[in-house]
Amino acid sequence: MNRGSRWLMYSLLCLFGLALFGQEEQEDPFAGLFDEVVSDTPVEEAEDPLEVPLYTELITQDPIRVEGRVSFEGGAGVGLTQWTGGELDAQGGFLMSAGASVDARPFDYLRFFGSLSTELDQSSLRFTNPAIDELFLDYTLQEWAFFRVGKQSLTWGIGLHPGLPKPGNLVGRVQDGASVRLFVPAGTNGITGLVYSTEDFLGPGPLYSDLAYAGSFETNVGPISTGFFAHYLWDDLLSGMVTAKIPLGPLDLGLQFRSDWESSQVALAHFAEPRFRVLSQVVYYQPQVPVNVLAEYIFDTQTSDNPGHMVGLGLTFPTLRILGLRPGLSWTHEFGDHSGQVILGFEGPLVPSISGTLALPAIYGDQGTYFRNQSTDLGNMVVGLGLKLTLNMTF
Amino acid sequence: MRSFAFVLFFFVSLVSLTAQNLLSQIDSRVDLGNQDFSGEYTIVQERPGQGTSSMKAAVFRRDREDKFLILLMEPTVDRGKGYLKIGDSLLLYDPSSRRFTTTSARDRFQNSNARTSDFFRTSLADDYSIESETTEQLGAYRTRVLTLVATNTQVSFPRMKIWVDENLLIRKTEDYSLSGQLLRTTAIPRYQQFGSSYVPTQLVILDVLAGNERTALSVARASVSPVPDLVFTQGYLERTSR
């Protein structure tokens, strides 16, 4: 080694030493935590018997709570009405809505919740009459049976992809009417019983025929979380459904099987074949990985009036930001008529309380096919570029 | 020669059994057995250059049925969101959509460096085997340092190092990726004793991968009073949510 090389080596070693020294100077995030042995003091058995248990306090800590919300959305889009030979079209619009809710919990076993909302009608520029979104009473009997009575919303089924139908939501109409729901713990989770009616169900017949009846039993069998669901409406359908979800490594796998039988004797003579619908699902969701995936596949044996054979894929990129916006990609496809939709979107906050969405949607398939008939923000366009700004405020 | 092989096999099996027994004993220190647990967790997260954020959550545990429930209390925007773990499945409840979704239990808790598994008892004996063991002085604690390797893919981290004090309580952990990269370091300076069981009541987590973000968890109102069955169900999340 010549003299120059030695000096270089020496300099590098000095620099390396300085770097090491510099690292030692960094603040130790755990400094002082283990300087002395902490006696892990036993809790005295005499916990204050008058102290309200945490599980009760969580319910009653705010005996009454009133909240309001205002939302304004404005957007514009431009696109083509046909893939070939189409015209350039543009559209824009806005939506303003406001709502208020009251949540009263005078006792730990009793609760009232009501929520109203109104929207600005774009054509008349008047706010519509306030609609009741939810209005229900909760009653808990002996910390065992939980009742919810009134207008409430409920979602069943494992389907998650926003662009696909939700064949598992047997109780999707419950929010259109009034209902009584009971939940009791059973197995590892619980049993739900539901009776409800909507304006559409009401008829001249006896009362019991105006009601829909539904029930579920959800529990775990080893690593599999399962659910058994049933729904019955007089002169309509008897539906049964089984769901199963299991974590497998980093994936969550789901399977849902639904069957419907006509419950009317008259209808049974014409339509004796039961209808089967299957949904399978794969979810890969981790917050700190480059891409998250949602994949769903739906098969339906009755395809004449319904989408029967569909797939949906959703990709989000949790660690990626483009101009501060989160990108996402959605693809849905109907195998029966070869129609589908692809949406590339970017979403995120722009300034305080205002978020922006930039979307590039495209629909393919012949006129009259499933996705061409779906109501979308694209209107009569098949491909476009849209921008939406949303302002939300709660108080 | 055959008898030598048998003795060697017997010895290896015995060492392996003893090692797994050690992990079982460590697990049993934080297993509440037939007792329920409830507590109020405060989570303070320091992100370099981004300031500090905090959240509060109520936690209920029932180890004998492998269940826990976490209900977010603060910040206000997340109030009423809940996690219900039953066995291996974890349900998330979103009060705005009144919907439950299932996910695997390795998720980060509310985008913090804490994981839902940090609120639950450990199951090291089920999930890991001991690769090596040394001793080390950790501040005032004389500890055994165990290097663990995962025996299944369900765990959050494929490799871990744990510092165990003389009471068989874990005082520090280092979580590694499969490639050996340090991902997270956790210090547990304080436990609360309930009979023969212990619950961590102070944790400090350093997320190396996220640029040394520091998360501190502390527990108040720790109790082992019985909790009704209804609390460990979807019904309770619906009942408490706003």
C-alpha cells in the first residue's frame, strides 16, 4: 500500500468513526425505560364497587348528543358518447345535502337515535322535504338480548366490490320500512332475528303476509368464520345463504352461497327450479405494502334478467401518492354479454375540509349490455375524464 | 450406532420440548385464564416531522374464548369504530355504513405502529420455536434473549428476538422480516399484576421501517371484573356506536 492509499484509508476510517460516533449521539427512544426494576404492583381486589364499569360507561358517557353535517359536491366531466364515431359531450352538476341526528342514552339499556337529511333539488333549486334516514329505539335486556326497533339499516353478505351487485344482502330493503331486530349471543358470536315490512309489502291480506322474516346465526368453526342466513317473504321468495371467511397467510378468502325458492304455490308451478348465486372473494389488505387487492367473482344460475357471471377487481396503492392523491383502479366485467367498466381514479384532500377526485372511467360492450345500462356518473358517455370536489363539514 | 442415534434423537427432542415449554411459560404469564380484562388504552404516536397524534380505545379481553373487542373512543371522527376478534378472525365495524368486514389479524391498528395483536395475549409457543438463547443486561433487568422463528404464516413477524426477565415477562421485542431486516422494536417497561397473570400497561413501539416513528401505549382503568357475554359480540359494537 503506497502512502497516498494509506492516507485515503486513514481518512475513510476517521469518517467511519465519526459516523459511528454520530449514531451513538442519536437520542435513544427507549432511554430510561429500564433504568430501574418496576414492581408490577398487584391490583387490590377492592375495585370500587360503585364505579361504573367501562362497558357501561362507553354507552352512557354522553347522555344526549346532537350532530349536524353539511356536504357539497361539484363536478364536471367531458367524454365521448361512442368508441367509434361518437360525439364529444360534457356535463356538470352539483349536489348539496345537509342532515342532523340526535342520539339519546338516558340509561345504559335504552337508547333513541334519529337522523334526518335533505338535498338541494337541482331542477327546482329547492331543498327537498327532510327524509328520515334512521329512527330507532335500542333496548338491552339484562346485558343479554339486544333489541333495535324502528327504521334501521343493515347489511348482510361478504360482497365488497362497489361495482358489483350484492347478492348476499338479503335484508337490503329493511331500511325502506320499519323493523324489529333481536340479537342474542350464541356460539362464538350470535343469533339475529328480524321482522320487517316496507310500503311495497303492504297489501289487503292478513298482517303476517305483509311482513318479511329473516334470521342469522354467525359463529366460528376453527379459523373459519361462518354465517347461516335465511329470509322469507310471503308470496315472494324463501332465501337461504351460507358464508365462510378464512384468513390464509396474508390473504382473506371468502365464499358465499345463496339459494332462492319461490314461496308462492302459484309461482312454484311455473318456476320450480331454485336459483343459486355464488360469490367468491380474495382480499389482500395491508397498509404498508405497495398494492392492495380485492377480487370477487359472482355466478348466478338465472341469467335472463340478471348479471350472471361477473368478475370484479380492485387495486389500491397505500404507499403511493401522485400530487398528493391516492390512486386506485377498478375493473368489472360481465362474461355473459362481454360488457365491463374500468375506472382509474385519484382521490385525496386538497385543502382543509375539501377533497378532490379525478376519475378516468371507460365502459365497453354493445348498446343494451349490462354495464352500458348501469346508471353511472358517465351519463351517456363511454369514456371520459371527470373531476369532483367535495366539501364536508360535521359539527 | 443405532443406540447412539436414539440417544441423540432423544436429547434433541428433550431440548426442543424444554424450549417450547419455556415459551409456554412465557405465554402463561400474560394469559388471564378465566378472568375477563377491560382497560382504557391511550396511544400516542410521534411521527418525525409530522408532530404527535393520539387516540383512545376501550379494550375488552376474554382469553378463555380467544376473544377481544376494541372500541375507538377518540379521535371523534373515528368514534364508534370497533374491532372484534373471535378466534382467528377479526371483524371491523364501521358505524357510518353499519357494516362488518372480516380481515386478518395482522393489520396495523388504525394506521398506527401498534398492531391489533399488541392488545392481546401472546401465543409464542403455538407460533414460534427458539433458534438460539443468550443472556443480556437490559438496564436494571437481567434478561434471557431468545431468537424465535415462526412455525406458521399466520403471525405478524417471521422472526423475533425477545428479552425475558427473571419473572418470565417479556421486556423487549425486536420484530424482523424474513430477510432479517429489523422492522419494529417494542419495549414493555410496565405490567399490571392480576393474581398470577400480568397485563402490559405501558408499551413503547419504534417502527424502524416507518422512519423510526415512536408509538407509546398506556393503559388506565385496568380491571379483571367480569364482562357480560354481549360485549364480545357484534351486538355490543352496534349498541355503543354513534
